[in-house]
Amino acid sequence: MEWGEEAAVDDPLAERLLDIIYHDPDLRRSYKESLTDWILDTQPRTAPLDAAALVQYLAAHQPELLKRLKINVRIKEELARALESLDRR
């Protein structure tokens, strides 16, 4: 990704997840850096960030962060639906 270029995030859940993660001052920097690396290394730059892929990444690589997000009232229900959808696959 070039300097100043941002990944497209059209999925409302993905957008809210990233907003919560990157604006949380109590969240360890290493979590944010790992997530950024994953986005840059694996997600297509020409397509919106996929919330399902983001949730799968968090479940596999940052379960503590996912657990923390599951109790966030802003996204609790939508995240639960996304996790149920992943479980059905």
C-alpha cells in the first residue's frame, strides 16, 4: 500500500471493528501492528475489507482481542451474527 493510500472498508462491521480497535488507547500496540500487517499482507487492495475474514483472523490469531470485542455494546449483536455465520460454514 502506498503512502496515503487507504484500504477500502465498505463493510459496516469491518469499519466499526477497525474503528474500535485502532482508537482504543488501552489496546496493546502489538495487537494493532499485527492486525495492520495482516491487512497489508493478505487483503486485496482493490476490494473492500471483508468482515468475515477479519473476524476469522481475530479468532485464529488474536482471541483475546476478539473476546474483548464480543462484549462491546456497539457491535456485540452484529459480531455475534458474524461469528454464527462463520460457524455454519
